[in-house]
Amino acid sequence: MDERWQEIERIYHAARELDGSERATFLAKACAGDAVLRSQVELMLAQAERAADFLETPAIEVAAEVIAKERQWPHPPKATLEIERMIAHYQLAGKIGEGGMGKVYRARDTKLHRDVALKVLPEAMARDAQRMARFEREARMLASLNHPNIAAIHGIEESNGVRALVMELVEGETLEAKINGEGSALPREPKGLHCQDALPIARQIAEALEYAHERGVIHRDLKPANIKITSEGAVKVLDFGLAKVLTPSDPSATGDTAESPGLTTIATMPGTLLGTAAYMSPEQAKGYRVDRRCDVWAFGCVLYEMLSGRKAFQGETISDVLAAVITKEPDWALLPKSTPLPIQRLIYRCLQKDLRQRLQAIGDARITIEECLTGDVPAGLAGGAVTNKAEISGGERRLKRAIPWALAGLLTAVLIKGHAIWKSPAPASAPFPVLAYIPPPPETTFRDSGFGAGPAVVSPDGNDLAF
């Protein structure tokens, strides 16, 4: 291990002996204002405390072991199952890939005469009766997911001590390869997808997550490598087999970190953790309880990467990536200026570190994307350049320069209007009625009825009254 890890390990072990405010005071002093160092130590402390039931060694040692293995790469080749070997009634045809939860093979179902994907589970997991029982219960639930954008799980098979998850075989390229331009005849720089290509993919991903969330399933390991796109443009989200089924008694969260991708479950696969860490939510990276919003965060990371061609959170080592997830913001200026403003706002809301401020439901993301695709967005919200601090400050400067001219123009208009009012002649006053009482002469009366009665008449000159 290098000096950095030795320092982390020293602070970690010392902090483990302290509690509460003493630990916080110690970390503040030991890390001496180094926020990244402190976040690394706090991450290891959280992992050690919250995954104690599933780790035989402290998280700091697991992480150090992963880094050590990465530096010793390549490893001696591991044993691989022989091609054409039979696992139950499935005949292996070739290795497709390998991940933290096992190797994936193309296989032939000799009963139904179809090709499937077989994920052979690690030996350590297959030998753990408790974990396998839990995994089988979850697999049965996950097998009930029936959605066109989710790769189906057919079941679990066991043969001669080998346990395998039988899944739908999805032909096509991964979203990771598509973002990086792999297989393209013409290299693209910068990498990434055009908005009109990225949004239909994002909509299908959101639909898959929305369907699963409504049934109490979270993915917990969403990333471009776990998303495939067929030649027809259909999206398939893979590896829902790594998800954690939420219990009916607590539909919003789970505290079980053993099935969550992280230091505990993928430490045996160098490079896997580094790829997964970039899409972990802050609460997931710290080992805290997670809910559906960790998938919302990962979705935001995937959409950001599709449009920008860059990961939202990067680093040379696992600890650097996790520290970025916990303490830093994505470079918003990397989003293309043609990105619709509602999509920029959507990504920003998905990547809020505060769970209360983060987008609460992935269905809201689907609605926003569909509105942009159909054009059902007010003109003022349909476009707009990336909003960053430089642009905001530039707009403020322009506004400050414009204010004096606006005030001068307003004052001039007021003076002109006042002069016009002063010079205009006063309008003639309108006539108004006058009410008066005229008493009758002595010993006479005004009669309005009977003989000789009639209205009183005023003479033409206005001086006499006849009655």
C-alpha cells in the first residue's frame, strides 16, 4: 500500500477506538482540513459499522486489498468451466462476461431449444446456505418481473455443486460501448450520444425502473455496463438479480448491505468496484440504508454520461471516486449546450446528495423525458444553454450595465408625459343641476291640480315666473 493508504489506515484504526463527538474532534484534527481524506476515512468507518455482519475483515483492509490486486493485474487465470459442459439441461456454449457476482455464459436450453444466459454464482456464495436461501427467495420474486425493458430471470439451477442463475439472453451492445463509440466506423470526439438518441434510451430505462419500483424492487447496481441495446433499439436492463427486494413491512428502505454492490460483495473482482463506484449514491457509498432513490441517482449518472460522454464522478482510484461522489459536483459545463433545459434540470435533481431534495420517483423522470420527446413543453422551457456560474455571472454583469440606461429612459418618459399634461388645456366643466325652492306670493298658493292648475313657467329672460 502507498503512503496515502497507510495514513488512512492509521487514522481509521485510531478513530475506531472513539465514539461520538470525540471521534469527530479527532477526525477534524487528524485530517487537518483535507476533506477528501476525511471522507475516505468516514466511508471506511461507515462500511465497517454497517456491514459488520457480512465482513470478516475491516472495510479498510478490503478496500486496500482491492487496490493491491488492481496494481498486481493481470492475475493468474482463474478456473473456467469447460465449454459444452452441462449444467442441469443447459449446455455451455461460450463465456460472455464476468462481474462481481459471477461469470456469465451463453448456454443452450436442450429442453426448450433456445439460447439463454447462465450466470454461474461464485463458489463462496454457493457454499453459504443462508445467503443462497435469501438469494433464491429474491430470485423467485425477481422472476415475476415481466417487462419488455427488463431482462427476464427464468430460474436457478444446481448441478454438481455449481449454482447458476438462468436469464434471458439479450443480443446487442451495452450502453457503455455505445457511449464510448465502440464498434463505430467513425470515431467520435467528444464521446457520448446526441440528445435525440439518448432520450429514447433514457425513457426505456426509466420505464424499467418505474415498473420494478412499483413492485418493491430496486436495482442498486444500475450502470451503462448493465444496460443493453438491441439492433432494433430496444433497451434491456440487466442484473436485476443483484437487486434487493424491499420487505412489505418497510416499503421505502432496507438496511441489508450484503446484497448491495460495494466493498463487501465485489472486492474479489478488481476493476469491477471502480466501475460500480462511479454510479453509487452517496448514502450507498457510505453504507447507509438505501431506497428507490439510489436508483434515481444512478439514473442521473447514466443520463449525464450519455449526453456528455464523461462519467459524472471520476477518479484514479476507488477512494477518489467515492470521495467525489460524497463531496463533489459533476462538471455541468460538459453537458452539450443543445440539451433541453428540462433535461438539465432533471439530471440536476437526480444528482442531489440530500435525499429530501433528490427526485423522489423515477416516474417523474419518465414524464419529463416524454414531454421533451413529444414536444409537449412550453417554448420557454424547450431549449436553453447550460446554466453555469460563469454564464450566471455574465448575465448579472449585463443586467447591472443595463440598469442605469433603463432608469434614464424611464425618467425621460416621465418628464415628457408630465410636460404634455401641463401644456394641455383644462377641459370645460360639465353643467350640473341646481335645486332651489321658490315660495309663493302672499295669500297665494301653487296649485298642481283643479281649475287653473298647471306647472309654473319661467319667462324667456329668466326674470319672471308665471303660475
